[in-house]
Amino acid sequence: MVLWAHGLRRQPLPARHEWWPLAIYGVLNVGIYLGAFVLAMQEVTAGIGTLGVGINPLIISVLSAVWLHKKISSRVWAGLLSGVTGVAIATWPLLLNSTATPRGLALLGFSMLSYSVGTIYYSGRTWTLPRLVINGWQILFGGLFLLPATLWYFEPSSNHYDLRFWGSVGWLVLPVSVVAVQLWLYLLRLDEVKASMWLFLCPIFGFLYARIFMGEPITSWTVAGTGLVIGGLYLGRK
């Protein structure tokens, strides 16, 4: 993205005063968030991890109200409550058999908090850079922050450079890091609280992918939870 933005599209480099904000956002949004989340998922089950992602909109809304002094309407609070309830109901069957270590839960909570703080930090600043430039540099800074931990935890025997590996990397690079994050940054510039409510769909799509790729069942809990999530998005749309 950095090469595309500055080399092909000839967009200007960040000014001197813009490097630190980009680095801070990258560390919060990529370095700490993804690093802690990956470590946490080794010690907590998928159900708890899904529920953790699902409460992000609530954390973002509370931080927005406190940090940015932003008034949140009762309609949006009702939508948040509906979304959190929906995620909890949908993950309930998974939570029944879930296990987690205290360290895993602490890492998961720290991960979600870092992501939420990064969201508020981005929304609370006035950015003059194009989204492509912001996204490219914040991911690069986040990756550099993670590099020492990557080298520390690296196990050569665990890496198999086959089609599954390159397909997974390709998915993380293009649809996730480029397309999805570009859309996320666009939504954050409109309204960080309403944008965060779309994160409620992450667990729902997770259940759908589990059904398609792993043959896991769609239960009545999933359907009921999905209905509440969609209802929450409807309530918070204005």
C-alpha cells in the first residue's frame, strides 16, 4: 500500500508532525491488538474469542462518550444492547464447553481495549492524509512493532509453505488489510460509534463460515442471536 500510494499514485509522504500519530495508531490497531489476540487465542476457545470481538462496539461507545465527550442517543444505546445480547446468545452453545486461562482472558481483554482505544484515537484526530496512506503506514508501523515478538515466537517447523499458507496470507493481505480496513477507516470518519456496531456482524459471519467450511450446525441460538444483531444495527443506523 505504501509503494502503491507514493510510487504509483504519487501521493505525498506524511509531514513531520504526522509520523507519530501514524505510529501510535499502528501500534494500537495492529501491533498490540493483533499480537495480544493471537496469543490469547492459544489459551481461550473460539466461543470466548468471538464474544470478545462482539463486545468491542460497547467498549468503543463508552470510550467515545468519555474521551470525546460525545453524546450517544438512547436509540444507539438500545442498538448496542441488542447487539451485545445477540452475540452472547449466538455464542452461548460454544460458551457452555469453553475453557480459558486467566492469562488468556487478560490478553483477550487487553487486545480488545487496544483496538477500541485505537479506534477512538483515529476518530479524535483530524487527518489530512488519504486513507490509503494512513492504512499503509499504520500497518507497517504495527508490523515493525510486532517484529521482535515474531522472531521470539517463530518456530520453523510450524510453517508449511503450501497452497493453504499462501492462500491464507493472500486473504489477510488483500481482502482484510487492504479492502476491509479501507472501508473501516471510511466509516470511522463518518461516526465511530455507528461504525463500530458493524463489528457485531463479525461473530455472525464467523458462524456462517464455520457452517460452510467446517460443517458446523446453525442452531436456533444462532438464528435468535443474528436477529438481535440485525435489530441492533437497525436501531443504531440513525
